[in-house]
Amino acid sequence: MNRAIRQPADSPWERAKMEQIVRADIAAFGAGRAEMANAMIEQSGVRIRPERNRGRSAGINPSGRFEPVSRHVFDDGWNSLEELPPFKTEVQVEKPRTIVTRNESPDISFDRSINPYRGCEHGCVYCFARPTHSFMGLSPGLDFESKLFAKPDAARLLDKELSKDGYQPRTIAIGTNTDPYQPIEKQYRIMREILEVLEARGHPVGIVTKSALVTRDIDILSRMAERGLAKVALSVTTLDRMLARTMEPRASTPTKRLEAIRQLSDAGIPASVMVAPIIPGLTDQEMERILDSARAAGAREAGYVLLRLPLEVAPIFKDWLLRHYPDRYRHVMSLIRSMRDGKDYDSEWGKRMKGSGPYAWQIGRRFEIAAKRLGLNAERRSLRTDQFVAAAKATEQLMLL
């Protein structure tokens, strides 16, 4: 059964840390080590039984930080735990008023983006977008991977946005929050409709994805690339298939992502690789191999981002690490904190992407050396904005006659 417990009267930001995981983390660094930490989480009732989250990465489903209660699973004596159903993917239609999100962040290269979906079935355990599900009254844990929202009106709303008087075109980023090519895109095809609008309007777009499904749209992307309007980045976290399966269970395999880079490059579409996120003590040793493999597949540019653990992502990641790599827990978390001023995460602009401290500096230098050796980033391509087609007012007037 589920038991609802009134949340403590502290701030949402404190609740996001999850008291049970905080105590387990302390135990993992103490005499009890990881074995004691895992036992504490199991006994707390926050961990989901393995048969219920098969094919998912998150092992907990904590209430959102704005919710007044938290829910815990416990045996009420009727042996009813085994009757709880597994988490299945559910999709709701969202009807937003606008589709283009603006930002003024000084440490990212774009000022506008589109998210065709809310939540992501790829289920990457480290996804920094997980906390956004709390705004929907849902959990950043398993709910983020299984309770999804699709925006089928995205293309129409985009066309409306581009038709506004005085609109100034700049590259629209897609895939910076949740993946536009996650599995449900096969059914909804929202991303393809967005690309059709962008192509017709001559508007530049930059895409980031972990899915080989992006190759479905090579026909549109290749035409846009010929006009200097499109580029695509594939995010590769590890080349270890087993690690990828537990960490990002429903994303394309690393091999398929590299093959997608090859197909995009062969079609004349500027393709790059994002080594992201780099998890110190777990995947950082693979950075040079990933860059080598991506360059061989045709990538011409590359970037990297360190692991980010904002809000609820920290306890979700810690629980995953304790379940799958308990012997590495202390080492990984120690390295993370060495790059985040002793914390799990530092959201300060200029630090949140690359971290700080000696270990972060070393990763940065390793990346620069490898990229230079491979000829990556030797020439960065800027997308064009001079081909943008504003609203066809003349055509609209003719339709009134």
C-alpha cells in the first residue's frame, strides 16, 4: 500500500534533497558504507520494487518539492505489494499558448528553444530536466519517465510566433531540455512538423538528441543544411552498452548514435558530438574514446558538459548509483563535490556546465587536447538568418479578395 506522510514545514528546495537519501549518503561515507545505505533506503519505503520499474532508470518516485505530502510504499500485512502494477508510459496532450521559450542565461549559446514534449521516456537518470515535472504536481522520478505530455499544436504555434511583426530570427535550439526524438515521436511526429515550418520559413535550428530517430528527418535536414539552416548534435555519455542500458535505458544505444552521426554527415548535415554528461569516476575515462569514435563517424565539432544534479536529480542519481555501482559510490560523489565547491551541485552561471577545481580543470584540458588532436572545432559553422521569410502579407491580402 501507499502511505501519505505530511511533508516537513521547510522550503521546497530543502524537501527536494529527500531526507531518506541524505541519511543514506551519510551512511555510505561512514562505517556502514554502501551496504548500510542501501538497507536504509529499502527500509524507508521510498524505493520502488524492481519488477515495477523494469526498463526504467529511476528507482524512486518522490513527491514533487511543492507537494504537501510524501508517499511511501509499505506492507500492510495483506501481501499487496506484489499486486502493484508496473509503471507504464502514459501520454497526455498539452495545449500551451506559446511554444518558443526565451532565456537570458549568459553561459549558453542560444536565447530561444522549443520543447515538443514534457517529460522524457529515454529516462536518463542524470537528466537535469527532471525537476520540471514538479510544476505539474508529478514526481521527477519515475513519473518523469512514464507520465509524458505531448504538444501536437507546436508547429501551428511556431508558425504563429514567426509571423509576429518585428520577429528577429536567431537559431532555435531543440532538445536542450527533453529529447524531441524520444520514442513517442514515432507516433506524434511533432518534431517533423516543426522542421517543416522552419524549412518553409528559412529559419535556423540546432538539434541535440540521444536518438537515432533523427535520421528519419534527413530529407528535411539535408535541404536545410544546404542553405546553412541546420546542424545536429548527438549526445554520447558512454560507449559501454551495459552502463548505457542502466543509465539511459530507452535511448538509442551508443553504437546507433555514432551511426546516426555517420548518416547525418554523409547527407551533408553538420554533425557534432556532445560528451554529456561526464560523470567523474564512472564515465570520464571514456572521453577520448568517444571523441575518437565520433570523429571517425564524421563529427566535425564537439563539446562536453559535466554532470549536473539540481534539486531532485541528486537523490535520484544517488539511489541509482547505490543500486548499480555501490562500490564506486564514495569515489564518484567525492569527485562530484570536489568540482562543485563541496556540494552536490552549484548552479552559478559559468560554473554549472564545467565545474571548478583541479579535477574539473583536468577534464577541460583533456578535452581540449583530444579535440585539437582530432581536428574537432577547427572551424565552427554559424547558421544563417538572412534567409528568413516573414509572414506572407501579400498572400493574405489576396485571400481576402
